[in-house]
Amino acid sequence: MTIEELYDIYKAHPDVQTDTRKLKAGDLFFALKGPNFNANKLAKSALDQGAAYAVVDEINEPNKKLIKVDDVLQTLQQLARYHRQQLDILVLAITGSNGKTTTKELISAVLSTTYKTYTTQGNLNNHIGVPLTLLGIREDAQMAVIEMGANHIGEIAGYCTYALPTYGLITNTGKAHLEGFGSLEGVRKGKGELFDHLRSTGGTAFVMWDYDYLRNMSEGIAHRVTYGTRGGEYITGTVADNREFLAVNITHGARLPLLKTRLVGDYNLPNVLAAVTVGAWFKVSDDDIRQAIEAYTPTNSRSQMIERGTNHIILDAYNANPSSMSAAIENFARMDAPDKVLMLGGMRELGPESVSEHQSLVDLISRYPWKAVALVGGDFAHVTHAYTYLPDTTQARDWLKQQALDHATILIKGSRGIAMENVLES
């Protein structure tokens, strides 16, 4: 079956699923497989649940509703590319080491006030999530905002071959996924593949001008829209207040004094400036930009502010790497808050640098006064420090209860694999 023929089936059944647990009657099921699973074995079950067709690369029992292809994943990506080629819309791709999901959600909120905008749901930003996001775009779309995650060279370039972005934004590049990228330079090369695509296709890049490396990485792109705290030609802004939630003053490019966000931490300033810049570039009104940004409340353990009794908890447990950890610790140290408690989970995917990066974080922590510090799991077990070490979140949860904190402010942060949100289980 050709992609064109499969596309005709997709148009009749545009809801695509790769998980039988989410399957609805009439969906198109793609039977993906990997090292530890093979959804070809679930194809019959998917049809029994009401799937219109199942796309497979193995057939155990003949069925007219089974569509046999050479490789299900490649077919999913090819179908996404073909669908993208039929869409006459603006596509903004976002990548970066830190802040890309928050930036994506802020930008989507801003654009959605004025345009029919489709965006990556949750964190579906990988080789499966990106094509699924594209296939979720309907004919009424005017814009799409696509988040792209990566942990090795060539990944972003691959996404660009089927997302075909016309605009791009790299939030930053830091010490994330060093195990796959090899070095900070490797991270920049990998994330920079988005700018490479824009450079070769005449696209437009939104560039945070404060970061010299993004200036350099974006050289040669036909159109650059720059923003920052200084020197950005299109939008500039500064932190107005960071005592509890971040407030921002836009100092150039839009009439938005004192944007009061629900975000915690001045490290979110570039994310807010990016959203203002994209909104202003696409002629979203200042009032709509303000309303969208001020209404956005982070969820899913991303810089959430939680009140438990008299205590205030900053839960930022979705992801962590040396760059984001350092920014969170330093921001927390600057906050005007009583009895500050740090609970940090170990960082993942750092390769040979893991122990030294954990040691650097402990050295940073030691520069500031804290009521208490608990280090949880990972390579915190292998560094020198004078703080409490707990091997897992169960013991960390028990430790937190034993502290009987009152009117304290607690930062809980760690890599996704550590699941630091479990510390708050009752």
C-alpha cells in the first residue's frame, strides 16, 4: 500500500493511536514495536476494540482490516510528513535543554487567543510523539507549535524532515543528555539542527539575544527575530518581582508593564519573553498576550507552587540536568522566603560526567544557608557532602514527614526517573 492510499484511509479515520488502552471505536491503530514490546501481537485485540484498521509489519492471522507495511514506525513518520505537506500552515518548532515545554505551552496559549493552533500535548516530543502530534492537526488549523526533544545527534534533523517547520526557537543549550550528546558542544550541534533546517529552507528563527551561543548558532538564517533582556531588537524585558511568582516588565516592543505570571523562578524570564515575542510577531494584541500568560498555570510537576498547611512547596520534578538544577538552586537561594529546605533527586543520562556534575551541585548548595538539605538517589550517593542522603523517594517521603516543618518553603526537584513527586504522597 502506498502512502497516498494509506492517507485516504487516514482521512476517513483521522484519530491515530499507538496504545490500545487509549483506543476508541473508529481509530487507526499503528502497531509499534521495540526492544521490550511488540504491538503486532495486539493488533487483533485493537480490531476487536473497534479500531477501523491496524497498521502492522507482522501478520499472524489474515484479516482484511490489517494493513501490512515494511516498518510501522517509518510508515507513521512518512504518513505524518505527507499530511504535513497537505497543510498550508505556519509551523513553529521548539527545542532546547531547559524550558521548552513551558515555552511551548506559553506560546500556544498566546497564539490560541487569535489563531486556530494545534500543539504538542504533554511531552509527546520524540520520534513517536512528533508524528502523532502532526497527525492530530486538522484542516481548520492556522498554526502548529511542535516541541522537539532529543538526546543524540541527528534526532532533531530527523524530526524536521517530516514536521517541516517554517519557524524555530531554541530556548537554550545546557548540560543535558550528555550521555548521548557526548559534550556541551554535542548538545549545541544536536539542538542546532533546527536552525540548520531553517537556514537551508529560508525559515525564521526566534533568537534569545542574551545568549552569545544562540547568536552564533543562528548566523546565516534568512530571518532572525531577536528578544532578550538587552539588545533584542524586537522584544526586551526584565524581572520586576520574584518573591513568590515571577512578574515581568516588557521594556520594549509591547505595552505590557508588570506581567504577573503563575511561574516560579526568574529562570522562566526567557520563556515569558519568547511567548511575548512570538505573540507580538504574529500580531496578537497586547491584551490577549497578557491574558494568556497571566492565566497559564503550570502543571505536571513543572514549577508548581503547592500549599500544604503552613508550608509552601515548589515542585519541579519533571526533569533535571546540571543547568536547570543550578538555575533552580540559585533562584531558590535568592528568594525572600523563610526556612528554606532543599530536596534534590539525582540526575540521569550524564554519562562519565555524572559524579563530577553531582559534586558540582553539592558545592553550589554549600555556598548558601538552608534549614535542611536532603539528596535523593542517583550519583548523590557517590559524592562528598555533609547533608542527608536518602536512597529513594520512599525514604525521602518519610524523612520529610519527620521534619514536622512549619512555615517552611521547600524546593523539590529531580530527574523524571527519580519521581520526586512521590515525596509528597500522603
